[in-house]
Amino acid sequence: MNELSDHKSIGENLAPEEEQRLVDLGALGWPPEDIARSINANVEQFTQEYNDPNSRVAVLIARGLLQKRALLEIRLMDDVSYTHLRAHET
């Protein structure tokens, strides 16, 4: 992605693969400055959008965090259920 001028929203100009990259990097917990650099975006503008809960950037980052959390909690639930079932087999 090319660096965008201040009047264009970074989040609204992302290709689908760039959106997925934000979701993935959000799941990893990368700081906004590192994410901006990884997609070649203006760090200051990206950080502003990252900090705006209504921006596309913030939504994509939050989606990544939520998906990661859901996967971890589902695995934990499955492990607990399996352990519970195994305890009743003996």
C-alpha cells in the first residue's frame, strides 16, 4: 500500500488482502506504529485511525483481537470438556 495523503482514510482504501493483514497483525497485538510501517502507511495518520474506535482500521484490529480470543477460549473450553469427560470414564 502506498503512503496516503492526510485527506484520505487509510482504512477505507485497503484491498481485501491488506484488510486481512490488519486482522492478522491485530491478533498478534502489534503496536500501531509497527502495523503502519508493515503496510507502508503514514504512521501518524494510521495511529489516529487506530485510536478512533469508529474507523475501519480500529474495527479490523479489534476483529483480529476478538478472533484470537475466541479461538483461545474455544480451545480452552474443548480441553476442559475433554478432561471432564475423561475423568468420568475412569
